[in-house]
Amino acid sequence: MASVEDRVEVWDWWHPKLRQLTFHAGASWEGIEERKGLQFVALAREIEGAVPVFDFWHSRLRQLTFHTGEPWEHEERKGLQFWAFPDPGPGRVPVFDYWHPKLRQLTFHTGMPWEDEECKGLQFYAYPPPAARSKLEAYVEALDAPRPAHHAAADEDWVMTTRADAEIPLAAAVAVSSDNRQALVERGEKISGLAEKSEDLADAATDFLHTAKALRRQAEERSGWLPF
């Protein structure tokens, strides 16, 4: 796992000239960007297994995109922004690109789509912000903890109890620990099954299913371990 010194915070910024959100570490570009929210924690330098994330100018969309690999169609690669991981691993969460049809803008973040967004694809893996990570770890520990006797036959109540203060997408919580992969698979199947029986659990399982579908699409293109 990357050390604290290797990590860098990636924020989304509003760029008034481009009239779009940019996603990068460090200071405001040109001194005119307005910093919005902390999206994820990436790597400040290359470490084993990491890949570079660049910004690209998309001539047709007239905006910047942020991803690994080669330029997409109509793109020109600009600068190296940070490093990330191409595969899941301990403590990592997936970062997706999303298309906003009304604003005609691509965004890059973890979790569920923001309002009116459509998920396009999984781009890379990074770390959740420090505060979020502590909540994730606490959530996973709660899911793994022995149940009180009165919860022995109440799976729905137990899941609702352990997620009450989570404030973190379920898919990200599942991705925190990879020590017991089979247990994660079984947990995901159980929670997904419960969601079909309970409207109260539907929101909790939506993030999980959203990420699962994206990862399975990725797995169809290349081999690799799925966290569930």
C-alpha cells in the first residue's frame, strides 16, 4: 500500500473560462479556478503497479478529460496530473467517468452518478479521502463483527443497523478489504438478495450493484480479479 508521503488529494474545480469542472491535485490553475470538493486520494509519484493519469483536450467536446492510457478519439494529451491504479486492491475504490447530457460535460469521481449524470466506464482505482476511509473501515468491521443474539435471524435489520451512520457508498465499503475475497463475494450476494425483498435496502444496494456491473463489463475486456 502507498505511504502517506506518496499520496495526493484530488479535488474538483470550477474553471470559469472553460466552463467545466476539472479534476486535479495542487493549486488552482491560472489562479482562476474555484475549488469544490475532495473527490479521492491518488498518488503523487510512481510506485509499483501504478499508472499515470493525464489530462487531455477533447477538440469535439471542447473540454478537458482525465484518464489513463492513450488519447480517446478527438483528444490531445496534455500533462501528467497524478498516478493511480489500474486494478482493485486493499483500500482502493473505483473512479468512473460520467456524462452529464444537459451540461454536455464529463466528470470523474467515485460512487454514484451526480444528479442527471450517466455512468460511462471505470477509469482507474484510487483511495477514498482520509475521513471517508475511516468510516469505510469501521463499516466493514461492523459487517464482519459477530452478531448479537437478537439479530441472529434478522439479516435486514443487521444490515440496516451497520449502515446507519456509514454515509459511504456500499460498493466502496466492500472494496476496502480484500483479505477474504470469498467472504466479500458472499456478502455482496446476500446484500443484493436482501435488496430485492426490502425497499429500505434498495438504496444501500444500488451503489454495490452499480459498481459490480461496471467491473464486470471491464472484466469482459481483460482478465483480472473482481472484488465481488
